[in-house]
Amino acid sequence: MKNAEKIAVIGLGNIGKAVAENLNKSGRKFIVAGRDTAKVKEVAKAWQNVQVADIATAVKEADIVIPAIYFPLVGEFLKEHAEALKGKAIVDVSNPIAPDENGGFKKVIAAEASAGEINASHLPQGAHLAKALGTLMAGSLSADAFATPHKVLFYATDEVSINPVVEQLIKDTGFEPVRVGGLNQSIRIEVFGELHEAGAVGKTVTLEEARQLVK
């Protein structure tokens, strides 16, 4: 796969907005889209390197598609845009959680299951999925971007040909990329996973710390 130049961020919730803001800081060109184009245009006024489009156009024009939407909607999104997504890299930021009755969050799939593997099962032919960018809480994704020394964003992929594309994307959001393995390792970098900020690691980590963690 060629080094992708066009990125589409679909959805400007907490994670999507943080990713878009970081891309803007790095000077990387990108497309943003959402269900309410007027609201997307209003938010995007603060960014310089952005193109606002409807969702179908954004998916069609991008090389890297980031559906920054709730986990239950990702599979539907992949099916709806299957034809346009063929041959593209899809970056899955989703976490399979929902509010619980105690004011916290709970996992909404089986304890041993991962959003990355489930969403990969819905991929159109020729598309490749990376689990990335959702491995920190949105606040840290914003606050710790472009830190010195750089903090790490973990990622997981099955298709190694997209690794350079994913790693450059992560660098352009202000972090150092560290691959944890294939998508069968996605659970480690999703919420409650051992390498997620809201899991055992409990914080953002430096490159040196990350290398020790993924040994």
C-alpha cells in the first residue's frame, strides 16, 4: 500500500476531535465528516489543513479511514461503505464499553473478546484494519500529544504492509508507535486491557517503558 496522503476522520466525538486536532497541529492534511455536516463545519473552523465532506465522500476520497464512532456502529459502518473501503486502511479506535449502574463503565462484549477482532470480521474484501488511536483516554490523547519525550500509542495489525502507514499516522498525531502484534492482541490495548491507560498500565508511557511492557 502506498504511503497514504488522505486521512478521513468520521465523527467528532471525544476521540475523533482529539485525533483531528492533533493532525492539524502536525500540519497533516485530513478530511472530517459526520452525521451533521453543519456541526462538523463549525468545529472545523479552528483547523487549517482540513476538508469538510459528507461521510460517503470522505470515505471515497481517503486512503486511511478512521471511524471514530461508537463500537456498536462500526460493523454497520463497514458494511454500508464496503465498496468504497476496498483496498484501504481502516483504523479502529473503538472500545466495547458502556456506562454501568455505578457511574463507571462496563464491557459490553465477552470478557475474552476484543472490538478489534470483532470489527475485523466485518471488513470488506481487500481492506485492512489496524487497532490504534483509542489506546488512551481522550484527555491524554490531547494533553500528551507532542510531549517531550514522546509518549507512546500502541497498535495492532494483521497486515504488516500497512504498518508504515499506521506508524506515520500515529507520529502525525504526536506520539511514538509501538506494535503489540496482530489483531488477536487488540484486547491488550482496549479499555481495561493491560496496555490501555484505563487498564493495568494506568498511564501514558514513554518508548522505553513501552518496550519493556510488550516484551
